[in-house]
Amino acid sequence: MNDGVRMRSADQELLDSNESNQIEIDLLLEAIFRKYGYDFRNYAKATLNRRLSHLMEITGMSSYSEMTHRLLFDQAFFEIVFEELTINVTEMFRDVEFYKILRQEVIPELRTWPSLKIWVAGCATGEEVYSLAILLKEEELYHRSQIYATDINKTALLKASQGIYPIEKMKQYTQNYHRSGGGDSFSKYYTAQFGGALIDSSLKSNILFSAHNLVTDSAFNQMHLICCRNVMIYFDSELQKKVVRLFSNSLLPSGFLGLGKNERLLDLEESRFKTRFNSDVKFYQIQREHGK
Ligand SMILES: C[S@@+](CC[C@H](N)C(=O)[O-])C[C@H]1O[C@@H](n2cnc3c(N)ncnc32)[C@H](O)[C@@H]1O
């Protein structure tokens, strides 16, 4: 056999094994959906595959089929897989530019409404929603706001409702807060308790935490602002479109949608959204329909 032929067959073997791996992963996602009702089938493949391959490494399993079998018959193992697939990384005042634009550009428009309904979708362990609560309080809008903070991951939501964060993170969060335009003393928003930083209860009173799955659950009603940051980046383009429709149906005319730093709306011309503010931070607004 000459080198050319040998090379082609090695390439072919790799292709075959990648294809077989992908079939095994598709079957694993199907098994999760049918057994537990969580639908990861339209999440972006690259991230999903990376997370599952990492899991295989740390669990020492030899194949995705073995993983499928285990998660079908062992709920505790499924929960480990679920934690790996729902990436809960977050921080307070993450991407400070977002909060700058929110404070300077969006808040003046939100202020014109007598009361506000805000949905933080994919709130993870709550750092983002408390950042928003602080900003609203400083802008004297918190008392007339109702915030719905949702996530697919109930363990993360429980942490969010407790609002206790590692004290050593407060230094970085204080810097983020000031860089985002916060002018107060950040330490007034938490007390050192339970070995961590406990968020002040006055910031919790108007927040409702609840489980909600963006893939399978229905729309919320009449929102003025939706923040969904660093969530849709894990979805494929079809699922992104579906979730954008859900947001479009959940917002009032002129309501705002704020996305993460690396997220964009794909087909603006087909949606009811228009881009607002000439900035790297992406805020979109529902266009008023003619005659309304
Ligand atoms: C990377 S975190 C983003 C947290 C926060 N929004 C931020 O920007 O810091 C992504 C969150 O999306 C949640 N998530 C993933 N899929 C979801 C779905 N289908 N419905 C609701 N939340 C989902 C995950 O559980 C996770 O908490």
C-alpha cells in the first residue's frame, strides 16, 4: 500500500469514528429528553460535545453509550450530566458596558412607564439579577419593578434565591460595580454572614425566582425589559430563532431585549426588533406596529 492510500484510510477512519461519536451523542440527548424532559437536542454541537467529552474524561467512562445507559438508570448521575450541560458561570456586573448602557440609555426610557415588569432569563445563581436590582434601586425604580428571574437549573435557582456569594469575590464585584457607573459604596448591598456575602434583603423583595425552560415553556406577558445574556450562545441557530420569537411575544411594544457581549439577533428583518444604541452592547427594541 502506498502512503497516499494509507493516509486516505486513516482520514476515513477518523471521519467514521467522529460520525459514530455524533450518533452516540444524539442518542444520549434523545435519552435525556425522553426520560427527563430536558431538551438539549438543539444546543450548539461544539459546546455540547466539549462538555460531554470532558465529562467522559473525569468519570473515566469509555463511551457515550455507557454514559447514556448510566444516566437512564441512575438519576444522581443524570444530575451530574445536567450540571455539566447547563453552564452556570456568571458574576455581578458582568460586562460593565452592558450596565453603563442600561443606566444611561435604557433606564430613561423605562422610567416613562408607571410600573415595570422585567424578566431575567437564564439568571443562573442570581448575580446578574441582584446587579440589576442594585441599578434599579439607585435609579429609584426598584420599588415599582417586578423582576422575574428564571433558569432551567433548579439548584442554581436555589442559590440565587439565597443570595449568598463567596466573600472573596466581592473585591472584583466592587470594581465591576464602579466601572459600570455605580457611584455608591458597594458594601452597603451585602453583609458578611454564613461564611459568605449575604445580599441585602431589600434587594430581594421584588424578585420572583422560578424554573422556566426557554426551549419548552411558554411566553411571559407584557414585559418592559428582558435580559437574556450568555444563554442563547449555547443554542443552535434554529433554537435561537425560536427563543427570539418567545421574547418577541413576551415584550410590550417598545419593550427592550438585552443580550450578552457575543450575542446578536440573526435575522432582524424578519423579527419585530430593531437595534438600539450605537454600541458593542446589544439592546433591541420591539417596534411599534403601524397605527398603534
Ligand atoms: C452562562 S449562564 C449565564 C448567566 C447570566 N445570564 C450571565 O450572563 O452571567 C447560562 C445559564 O443559562 C441557563 N440555561 C441553559 N439552558 C436554558 C434553558 N433552556 N432555559 C433556561 N435557562 C437555560 C443555564 O442553566 C445557566 O444558568
